[in-house]
Amino acid sequence: MYTGKLVFSRLTEHLPLPVFRQCVTRYLGNHKIKSFSCLDQFLRMMFAQLTYRESLRDIETTLRAHSSKLYHMGIRGGISRNTIANANQVRNWRIYSKFTRTLIQIARDLYINETLAFDLDQTV
């Protein structure tokens, strides 16, 4: 049995968390928040996006199925549709927009010398 890090953990360790924390501070993302931080929300939504979850119920079911691995994935706190829904509704979207722009810039810098060509005339 493989005993190394989970793939999700390996992905999240490359995230520039200081930049994320700056975005949260700038837009007061964790203001009056007791337990479900912006990072918790981001990690849940990142997991949902990477695993093609289609609804809050689907996210909740999948996370509960992996409840023994959540701590090792960096996901802490409770798992409920209501908590995720409220956070998605109340939190400032600019936090995630700014952070996404930072990630896109990092990706561009990594591939600046790469030539990406797409031939749309060929059919496969």
C-alpha cells in the first residue's frame, strides 16, 4: 500500500499561501469567521473542481466518503452543504479572483519560453 502524500496534498503544497492570505486580509475574508476560514472554503472548492463535483450535495458526499483522509489533504472543519453554501454566498469573490490571477501569472512565467501551437485544421 502506498504511504506517501495524497495527490491533492501534493498539489496544494505548491500554492502560494502567503499571497492567498494577503488577498483574504485585503478583502476582510475572515472577518467575524469562527471556524470555516477562506482557506477551508478554497480547498473544498478546489477539491470539487478537480474531482468534477456538480453540486453541493455531491461535494458533501464525496468529502464524507474521504473523511479519514481530509486532515492529510489539508481540509479541516466540518462538512456540510449549508456551511459551504453560506460561505459561497457571503465571502467576497474578489479574494479568489485575485488569487486566481496570481496563479495564472505563475503559470505564464513557467511557460514563457514554450511554444504552444494548435493545429485546428487536422481532425483526429
